Amino acid sequence: MNTPVRVRFAPSPTGYLHVGGARTALYNYLFARNQGGVFVLRIEDTDAARSTDESLAAIFDSMKWLGLSWDEGPGVGGPFGPYFQSQRRDHYGIHAQALVEAGRAYPCFCTAAELEERRKQMAERGEAPKYDRRCRGLDAAERERRARQGPAAIRFALPDQGETDWDDVVRGNVAFQNQVLDDFVVVRSDGRPTYNFACVVDDHEMQISHVIRGDDHISNTPRQILLYQALGWHGPRFAHVPMILGADGSRLSKRHGATSVAAYREMGYLPSALLNFLALLGWSYDGTQELFTLAELERLFRLERVGSNASVFNLEKLDWMNGQHLKRLPESERIRLVSEYLKERGWDLSSRSPEWTAMLVRAIGDRMKKLSDAEVHGAFALRDRLEMEESAWASLRERSNAAELLDALAARLEADREFSLESLEREMRALAAERGVKAGELIGMARVALTGRTVSPGIFEVMALLGPERTIARLEQAASRWREASPRARV
Ligand code: GLU
């Protein structure tokens, strides 16, 4: 039997989109595209207290920025909506009722305080905390009597014995002893479904064929499979993808650095590079090729090639990959992305021509690994105020002829009406020859005076980016600062 491929990404809007979540979304997306299937976005917002509009917006934003478009879900609709769990309560109620009627679930009247007390006692006896099934054996009359006193939760009646297993696409056969599982709540006394129950009802109703998710959910899977069986439904195939680890081998968390997709966007990574990087955290094509476009990933991705070993999030590799993706873009695209990025970061480029940004991008050249490198390497030109690095200044201070040469250079450039890359080079070399210094030395001094650093893009590009006024002013300022710092040198 060939069931059409339908997969879903099911985030809870209780925070930003984590890079691990993005990888889960990506694998689902790629599998759907690759199999000619459907990619569903479902919002698991049953926890009203923790779900926020801001995180929902952040999830949508990050998904869109990454280019992971969904075929069904919020904003696009589809035949199995609504796609927000908060709007599907009646669906859960109907199926919970069916479970009760079939004797596979039962009302539980225990209060939170009672449960807590019993949990404590179990812990004191050294037992694993588990619901003691107190309400499972109540007879119909007792249930009715208690129901009149207030609403009840509904618990799933689990089998005592046996095991539940499945053939996981990533991990092979996985089995759990049923006795380690609890008679868990499917619908709370206030009518809200629990994650495991809502997930099963929705995956069934939305005709999900494959559940691809992080392996932090693996202990939920036997519970969900038992629910499918109790409801008489055919369950999906499961693929549990290993966690992403930080450099120290523990699960990737904020301790290791940024974990949100939005933060990587802000840091100047390209969506194509981040996707490429995430794809390879767990999947490989032939073990050799590392650079892929999204279109290539869509074509080449195979769920069977997702490995069961956890992968480490290696930032250096991401940087390298991002540099490669940037390099492969047509220059015009790189320029467009840089100017968009700079604007998003609050730089006012309104007085700058498009050629100016193009020149900045060219001046930085291959040093640009991230869009933010335009800010780092271009800071001298983006800011009107020069930020002088201490060590750079110290290197200038050591030069006995610095002030004199910088002043002379300023004077020469003032007379240079052309102020082009060619004329600037000509003037610089002429001055060096005239004063009997090496052009490289003069350039080194000018670099510190103009950029505040000892490393920068090419000096003539630096001058052109600054323009005549700022160039001359900075040369003169450096000269006078140098003189003020060495009063005796004046004579
Ligand atoms: N809402 C769950 C989560 O964000 C979804 C888990 C699943 O894919 O079943 O972890």
C-alpha cells in the first residue's frame, strides 16, 4: 500500500524557533518535497499560559526567513484545519469520550494536592512516581456521584503487561515495557488535552504518514502508539532524530551560545547556509559533499540516511559554510543582502549611493564570512566617529615621522580633485618617493589614521569609501593627536 507522504512540524509557541526545531522542520520539509508529499505546520498551543503571540510571530518569521514554506497550516489553510490546537478542543473531547466508552480511559477525580502527596510518599519508599490507578477501579455509581461534585480529568488505562515497540526509521526497533508507563492524563479536568493525546488525534485526523521529530520525544512514542491502538487507528511511521550537541558533548543550550534561528539571522548568516549546516547535522549525502543549495537538498535528501548518532554544532564549520554560500552568490545579490542587513541593523545608508555599498562589499571581498563582517570591516566608513584601537595607535606613535607624513598626505589629497582609486594611489606613491619612505610604510600609517586599525580593506578603497572630507580630516586629526602626545617632537 502506498500512503501519500504527509508530514508535520508541530512547534509549541512558548519561545523562539530553536535551531534544533529548525532542523526538525527542515527534515520534514525536505522529506515532503523529496517524496512529492505535503508539509503541514501545526501549532501546539494548548498550554494557554505559556503560549504567546510573540513566539508565534517569531516562529513564523524564522520559518519564512529560512524559506521553509508549508503547504497546509496557519495562513494557508488546508482540508484538515484548524491548524491551531487551541481551536480543536471539540475534536479531542469526542475521541476522549470514545475511549471512556470503550473502557480504555476513565475519569480521575484525584486532586493535584492528593497526587502530590502520594508522589512524595512513593519517592520516600524509593519507588518511581506513578499514578496508583486509584480511580481506575471505581464503579459506575461512584463515578457518577463524584462527577456531580466537580469535573474530572480523563486518564488512559494502560495495559499492565507486554511491550510496545515500533520500527523507527532512524533507530530501528525500539521497545518499551508497558509496565514502566503510567495511566497518563489525556484530557485535564479543565478540558484541555495533554500533548500526547492532542498529538495523536491531530496526527490521525491530519493523515500524517511520518512523524519526524527530536528523540527527546522517544518516551512519548509508546504512549502514543498505545493510544492509536486503543482508538483503532493505524499509526504513522516514526523517525526520531538525535539531539544536537554543544562542543562539550552536552545537549545544545544557551550555555553554548546562541540557539535561536533569529539570533543567527542577526549575526549575519544566510538562510541557505544555516539550512545547509543544519541538514548535515544528522544527515549526509555521500559523506563527502558538504555544500548544498536548498533545491539540491530537496532533491537529494533521504530519511533513511539520517543517522542515529548525535551531531555537534560546530560554529566554525557554519562560518566556513556561510562564507562559501556568500561567495557563490552573484555580486549584485551579495550587495543587496549586505545593504538590507545593514539597514536592518539600524545603519542609515540614505546618504550613500548604491555604488558606495557595492564598493564596500568589493573592498571586504573574501574576508566577508557573514553579512555582519560588512559592519566589522566597514565600521570605519559606516561610522562618522573614528574608533581608534589602542594597539593601532601605539604602532603609529612609534613612528617619528608620522605627523609630518600624515599632514603632507592630507595636503596632497586636498589638491587631488579626482579622488579616484587611481589618483589616490598615484598621490600616495609620489609622496612616498618624495619623502624617501617606502609606500608600504606610508600606507600603514594612513591605515591607522583612517580606520583606527592595523588591518583593513585596501587603503585606496578605504579612502574612496570615506570620501575626501573624512579622509583629509582623519589624516589631520591623527597628525595633531600625534603631536599633542609628543610635545617635544614639535621643535
Ligand atoms: N509540540 C511538540 C514540541 O514542540 C511537538 C512534538 C512532536 O513533534 O510530536 O516538541
